[in-house]
Amino acid sequence: MPTEYHEIPVNWEDIKNYVLCEDSDFVDAIIEADKVFLYDTCSFRFHSNMAATSMKGLIRFFKKEKSIIIITRCILMELASFSGTLHDSYVEYFKTLYDNDVTTFIIYEESLFNVMAQCFSGKNTIYGYLTWAVRMVRRPVSTVTNTLLGDKKLYEEIIGGKYRESSNAYRNFFYKVRCSKAHGDNLGEEILAICSHLLSHIPGTPDGKYCVITDDKGGAGIIATLFKKTNEQFAGARIIIYSTPRLVQAMYNLNVITEKAEIAGGLSCLGGACITIAGMTECDFGINYNISLSIEELISMIITPGKLSIVF
């Protein structure tokens, strides 16, 4: 049976008191936050099942970084994909974030137009950033590509940059790609790449303000490739991509977690006896994209200064 996707989960009432949406001051919150974390589906699922002591460390990390969290509608659709209903563990994670004063926004991707409009005076400039991001992220076969090829008007508007004064390019694009969402595609990661690219161009944004949390290597590749394709003179602020192992290492380095059990709890949510990461050990001259370690080995390297720097 085909997977059904819901922009509003069946059990929205279960989380609505724990999250904020566009009717809140989300524009100012995004612009004024020290850190903004955009969650990918897989990582949210992992973290919702993190050991309690390690989850407390994660909450302390978000608070120490003075963070807000963003869940886009596409990611929410994926979280509720199996039945249209958010799993109890996801509801509990939203509640935990709320109870610990970590602000979580659930926003429609097109609402980023309002954020950009706060910083740029001309529509064409704001639309231009969307066109550039979509051009760079689309691949020969993907939901974004298929949506554009199936809608000539949308293709001309987004890829061709044929904007009109009455155009609502952000709404047209994001709504139609959400409607094209299919099981097993990479739309969530494509959307996160586009959204993070847009936010990175807000004037005065420091490097590392916007972060994407994803444990999907393919998704991380989509985001990294988008920024690599962007010429340096047109690039925005640097985006940080956090896998769970990189996040755990950052938490340890900041003394947010200090015990081996906390590190183990943070990593064990990934499942499996071994974890494959990308990084640099003391023996590497460049990034090694296939470092496979047991949890015990990874913990040992994380707590030993200079032993390992995790990239993803």
C-alpha cells in the first residue's frame, strides 16, 4: 500500500502545545538566535530514542549554544509517514524539548520568504537565491527534478527565473514538491539543502550559525555538494552538518557530557555494533570517509585528545 503523507499529522493535537509555528515571531527568532538547528528525519527518530541521561546532555548542548530547532513541514511529513500519526516517542521528544525551554518551530518551507524579506528589499533578489539553490541541488533523478520537469510553468519560474510581480515562487515551488513526496526519496534532504542555503545568505550571518542534523550520508552529501558548487564569491555563511557521532563529540568537547556512559548512550541510539564515520585520525593526512569502529573504540577515540576529529 502506498505511503500517505500528511502536512498536518493526525495527532497534531498531541504536539501543538510543545511547538511554535508561523503565527509566532518566528522571523525574529530565527534572525536573533545564536544557533539554528534544522533536523533531518532520521536523526530526529534516533534522538527521540536516545538514552535518558544522554538526552539530558543533548538538551544541555542546545541550551548552551542558545539554539532554536526547526522542523520543516516536509520533515514532519516524513516523521508521520507510516500512518499519518507521529509515534509516541516523537511526541515525547517534542515535550522534552519544550519542558526544558528549547524552542522548536515547525514551519512551512515557503515561510522562509518572510525571513529573507526581513533582510532584502527586492522580491527578485529573494527569488534569485531560491533559483540558485534549486539549480545546484537538483540531480538527474530526484523528486525536485521530476516535479519541475512535470510542470513547465514552475520550471520556467524557478529554473528560468521568469518571475512576475505577482509571483509567489516560494509557495509555488515548496507546495508542489511536498505534493510530489514519494516513499524512499531524498526530498527531505533536498529541502534541507535548499533551506540552509537560503538562510546562509542572510546578511551578517556568522559561520556555523545554521546547522543541519542528519545521519543520512546521502543527504549530507546533497547538502555538502550544494555548497561546494557555489562559487566562493556567491557563497553564504558556512553551514555545519552534524551527524550524531559528531554531535556527541562536540558535546564532550564542550564538557556538556563527561562520562563514558553518556557518550555510549548518545551513540547507541544509532543501533548496531559498529558505527561508520567520516573524519581524521592522528594517522590520516586527509578525510577518511570509511572509518568503521565499535562503540567502545569510538568512545575511546572521542575521549583521547587529538585522536579523532569527526567530520560526519
